[in-house]
Amino acid sequence: MSFHIEGVVSALKAARGTLSRTADKSGRVLDLPSPRHIETAIAGLTSALFPRRVGGARADSNGALDYFVGHTLSQALDGLQAQVVRELAFTASLAADGIVDTEQTSRSIVQEFAERLPGILEVLYSDVRAAYDGDPSAKSLDEVLLSYPGIKAVVHHRLAHALYKLDLPIIARIVAEHAHSATGIDIHPGAEIGGSFFIDHGTGVVIGETAVIGERVRLYQAVTLGAKRFSVDDNGALVKGLPRHPIVQDDVVIYAGATILGRVTIGRGSVIGGNVWLTRSVPPGSNIVQAQARSDVFDSGAGI
């Protein structure tokens, strides 16, 4: 049985008109990168980075493994380049001159991204090791890589951050939001994060765009590294790009539910306790905990 949908189609068309797509100066509606195709490319990149553990490649010989990595990586980069072409064309159409050789430029950008992958993999190894060393329940590095949501989020962040640094903010944000939806961990691709980074449990973690995190930092669930306030210009519009998120130095531990807001610095080796609300800098070696709750007994309405 077919449905009577002609009226629904017309109503959807009318509704779409209330949220107009971005168009260039000639009025042509612009194509945007496809989240579905970007997710496919990232899955391929992850398989190429971890061919046996994630990609499912057999370990028959180094030659076979190299072939798998080369083939998988080539397909992923081809798919990524197609989306880079879309983002470059979209950005160029909104610029003053609107001129860019999207094919050549996209190839150059994706080549540079590919050349950064070995360095990204080295840092990811340190992240996996930090998760294994920092969690007494972890039985193996393989378990950590395959099943920990914090590692999934960090893998995506390392790739998204590289794309962000190559001036592909739309694609980078799509990569980050894919991990966010899968793990509940929200890391803006602009955040600078050092190696041996471990997010334990992870649900509800938020790390803002201009946050800077040092080496060997550990976060627990529901930690927020956010902005305290947003600057506006004379017209009341938000001023974008200003440093507004915390700096977390090396060897810091931040426990569950802590909220740290603004461009404050958490000194090296500090420990921030659970559910702490912090809007000021603290020196190295600090141990910040909640104030102790006071318990009093009131008789006959004496507490009123």
C-alpha cells in the first residue's frame, strides 16, 4: 500500500524555506561536506592506523599488512579529499574573490594531513598506554583501544585537530561530533591536548575550543573545561576566537563533576577534586577540594 505523501512533500518544501541554505553571490546553493562520507573516511583512517586491532587485518606477513594499510589509507584519503573539495568550494564562494583551485588545493591539504598520521599514531599510543596504566580494571592494551569511550573520543580528536589546523573547521567539527554522539564526550577540535591523555569513564566531559591541556593529564566523567563569559563587540555580536577556556598544565588530575571556567591556569601536578567549581588559577601542586559541609542540629525552630 502506497502512502499519500504529495501534501507532505509540499509542506516540507515550504518548511525548508524558513531555514535558507547558504548561497554564493550568484544565488547558487552551495554543497556542504557529507557527515556520512566523512564518518566512512574516518573509519578507514582508524583501520589504517590500527590495522590488526581495528581494521581486522590478518597478521600473515608484513607485506600483506602493508598492503592492507596502503589500500585502506588510499580509499580513506580519496573519500576525505572529496569532502575537502566541498568545504573549500563552500568557503571560497563566501570569500571576497571566491576563487580557489579546489582540486589542487584539496590534494595538497590531504597529502599534508596524511604525512601527519605517523606522528598522530605515536601520540595515540601514549594515550592508550596512559589509559591502561591509569585504570586498574584494564586487562590489556587491546581492550583499552577497542572498548574505552575515552580512547575513541581521543582518536577522533587527534584526527579532527589535525584537520582543524589545516583550516577545515567544518569537517573537523563533523569528526568531533561523531565521537561526541558515540561517547558523550564533547571535545572541540580546536583544543590543544598533549600526549598520554586519559579520560576515565568520560560521559559528560566538555573541553572547549581554546583549552590547552599538557602532558599526562587525567580527567574523569562530567568534567567541564569551559568559558566563563563571552565578549561582545559594539554591536552586541559575539567576538570569536578569543582565548576563553582553561590551561591545564602537565600531570594534573581532575576528578568527576569538576567545572573549571575561563582563561585560568591549573598549575602542574595539581589535583582538582570532584564537583569543584573553579574560576581562578591555582599554582603548581595545588590540591583543591570542596569546602566541608557543616552539620548543625536545630531544636524547636531555632534554624529559622
